[in-house]
Amino acid sequence: MENIRVKELDNVVVLFAGDSGDGMQLTGTLFSNISAEIGNEISTFPDYPAEIRAPQGTVGGVSGFQVHIGSGKIYTPGDEADVFVAMNPAALKVNIHKVKKGGAIIYDENSFLKSDLTKAGFITDNPFTELAVSESTTLIPTQLTNLTQTSLEGFGLDNKDVLRCKNMFALGLICWLFNRPIDKAEQFIQQKFRKKPAVLQANIKVLNDGFNYGNNLHLSIPTYSIERSDQTPPGKYTSISGNTATAYGLIAAAEKAGLQLFLGSYPITPASDIMQELALRRDLGVKVVQCEDEIAGITTAIGASFAGCLAATNTSGPGLALKSEAIGLAVMAELPLVVIDVMRGGPSTGMPTKTEQTDLLQALHGRNGESPVVVMAPGTPDDCFHYTFMAAKIALEYMTPVILLSDAFLGNGTSLWKLPKMAELPEIKPNYVPAEMTGYNATTRNEDTKVRYWAIPGTEGFNYRNGGLEKDYFKGGISSDPLNHQKMVETRAAKVKNVEREIPDLEIFGNENADLLVVGWGSTRGHLMSTVDSMQKKGRNVAMAHFNYINPLPKNTAEVLRKFKKMVVCELNSGQFAAYLRAEIPGLNLIQYNKVQGQPFTVTELEEQFELILK
């Protein structure tokens, strides 16, 4: 043991990759959870294969999980991996460009036979030479398959079940390599497989054997030591995905508002986990209806809203398109509704497992008639809790649909999350009709905020009709009067505009006299923040403005942006937010940097681009 080299690092990136059936998502998740439990900052990026049932061992079926752990603040999953665990040649081929020069590749040499190389599209017997892997990269062949089979001799499992456990051998080895406590991993496995005793015992055995293998072999690379984050305030922390944080945000908001939570939903990648998480919380009074289609999902939610629930629906881009008419109904009826769109790549069914900021213009304008809604976007996985909570608060207090734009990167990714205290969360005060009011109808509203008063059906003395046809501003009945229609359209728009009263001012990270302002929204926050922070440390005069509230924009937006001569708007689309800013604030001189590859930005590419702009 005295000969083992320990390499102390502030942060490190680990990448697991293999076939979609190799358990890479579970392995990465467990390693992330362990790291979060011992106090490291984390950021993860699960990368699912685009093909649902690609042939085993082919590049189309590669599943990856990247995790960035550190002792300081971590904003991104990292550009390049220090350690790459490759379960087969296809995983190596797809991800080799993500390995840092001087990094290490641990690979299952039992899965690098001639037949495996051929399936992955290699034409030689040496994939590392063929891929021009840097000589500075440390290659660590490990017989993961054979070692797992040996470990489970006598367990009575068939070969298929045995091979399913080799990801746990890899996890044990990585836990040793990074000085992660093996007991934490065991606890997570016990929770995961508690209903399958044989599988549970097999996985724990293999996990320990993987750990001991590294411990006894003293691999030819140093172990890594990453201290607990010194920037983390005291409190109780856990690792949380964006989808789970979104579900918890809805639960917290319902509790704070004193309302029952109702979710009407249709399963769709990558948003389904929100529904699944909420379906587990019947103990908290949560009602979930899994519907037969997207339209049924949102219309059941609208019915629940009319009945007095905190109502929500979740979907992705194709589902948002299908829900557009019903969102218009909620706009017309002026009912509170939270619509969660976990965006994914491409039009139509596109690329369900890949991330893009594809749906901004659809959220802003994708309905018939004049149908303004509030649009918001969280910036990090843990952010999803706060902005979902705020989306519910705004929906209930302003009687409006709110569209929350998450995406696959946020929904599937994880970060460190401090468990909030309910007492510290903002109050939620639904805009109920005052008990003393007389002459109430469907359009009776607060004339200052333009918010319609909410009379829950069954409230004595407040019977009224509501629906999807235009209403008389004063009487609440159906109206086709042209002047009244304009007044109602302008009133609904003014109500949404007044939400800016709830929105914090836009802040600048950096110097207000910067040579370049970097502008982003939603899930690009971590990569943009890391890039700007890195450039500032190098003495470059750059600043950043990031948007989580999109409609309405923070009320000081025009004032802040007009201070800068050079601005670059960075988005994972072809320039939707840039077009929106140009329309809202005429005369802005905006440069665009866009990426539409189903992948998040990297800090390296952003820094290169910003340096070119500064020249």
C-alpha cells in the first residue's frame, strides 16, 4: 500500500460507456450519488443512444454517462474525461475524442476480440492505433467479463444475468481508484435491488471484488483524492436530477399553496421521469393520471385546475405542439396551469434522447390567436426545483398558464442539491375571490394586476360559467363584440406583462464595461458561466447575462443590454432567443453562436469563439 501514488485534484471527470444494456447509466448514477454523499460538487451528463434497439456492440447503441466531481463549484459535466471506462470497442470509438491527453482508459479486454472490433467498424486489430490514441494516454486492460464470471461462480445465475453484473465490478474498481467508500455504494445497491435478493447479493459481491481487485493489483495509475467542497454552505445535500427536482418543486408548491397536486400526463422521452416520480407520492396526496394521448393529458389538468387543484402537465416538444389548442383554452379561461416541456432534439419525433433548446418560439408563439403565457427556463438540474416552484406560484397568483422549458441535459443530468426548508420557501397566495365580493362573474378581476379572481366551483354565492369562447370584459358572458375582443386580448397580455413584478432584475456577472457580454438562457448557464469565469481569470474583460425568465423579460433588460457594444447570444438552436431579443429590444447589435448537434456546448469551443469575437 505504501507504494500507491495518490494524486490530489480539485476536480476530475469520469466517463462510463458501453452498450445500452451494460448498465452505464446506473453505474454513473451510483458513482455520482456516492460523491455527492461525501460532499463533492457534481455535474453529470447521461448520453443515451439515439437508436432504441441498435445491434449489440455497434456504435449506434452506445450509452454513456459522464460525471464531473470537484472540491470547488462545478458548473458543467466537463469537456474531457480524465478516466474513461470503455466496456467495448464501440464505446471507445464513439467517445475517444472526449478523453483528455494524459488521461487513462480502462477497458474490458474480453470484449475487444476480433468479432467485437468488426461490429464496431474497426478495420485493424489495434483500435488504439487506428484511433491515433495519444501515447500519453494510459491504457489499462482489465478482464472485466472473466473476472465477473469468476466472482459469481456458484451463485446459480445464468450467464446473461452474470454479465449484467460486470458494471458493478467496474464501479468497485472506480470506487477504489477515487477513494470512494464502498459502503456507500452498497447502500445504494441495497435500495436499488431490495426486491431481488439474488441479484442484490450478486451485485454486492462483484462490487467488492472490483474494489479489492484495484486494491490488490495496485494499478499502474495513481489513485485520485478529491476533497469535500469548501464552497458548499452547511446543510443536508443529495444528488438530484432535473426531472426529480421538477417533481419535487411541484409537490412543494402544492404544499405551500394548500392545494392538491394533479398531474395529467402522457409518457414521452425525456419527460416521463417527472410523471413516474410524482406517481410514487400518493402518500402526499398527489394525483397522477396517465392518459392515452397528449391532448387528454393537458385537458384533464385544465379540468383539475378549474376544480381548484394545482394542475400540471409534462411533455416534450412534439407533445407541446399537440397541447397548443388546450393551452389556448387555459389562456382564454384564465386558469392556472404549469406546462413542463423537457425539450429534445429535432422536429417531429426527432432525436428523443438528445438535448437542444428547440421549443422557445413554440412556447412563446405556438398557439392560435393572441395567447400570451409566462415562459421560464431553469439553468441547472438543481435549479429545476426553484423555477418549477416559481412557475406554480406565478400560475396560481396570476391565473395563467406557465410554460417551463427544461431539456434533456437538465432533466437527465444531476447536480448537488441542498434540501430546502419549507418555511424558507416563498409564500403562495392563490388569487381567490374575496368573500365579501358581490356581482362576481368569469371575468371579474383585480384592476391593478389584471388578474381574474378564482372562485372554486362549489363556493357558495359564486356560481359562474367559464369556457373557451371570448367573454364580455364586464359581464363575463359570451361576446363577439370587436372592441370588447380587443380589450380582452390586451388585458390578458397586460396580466402576463405584470408578472415582471415578481421577477428579479437582470444581473451582470462581471464588469458592466466589459468588451463582450455573453448572453444565454436556460440550460446553457453552466457552460457559459465556466467559460466566462475562466476568461476573467486570464484577464479578459468579458461579462455574462443569463435569463431564466423569458416572458416577460426582467424589467431592466433593455437598460442593461444597451450598455454593451458587443454581445454574443449562445443557444442550442439556430438563434431563437436572439430573434426574440431583437424583436423586444430594437437596435441591439447581437452576434450569434449556435449549436444544433444534440449535444451541449463545451467550454473549450465557447472560449475559442469568444476569443475570435474579441479580436
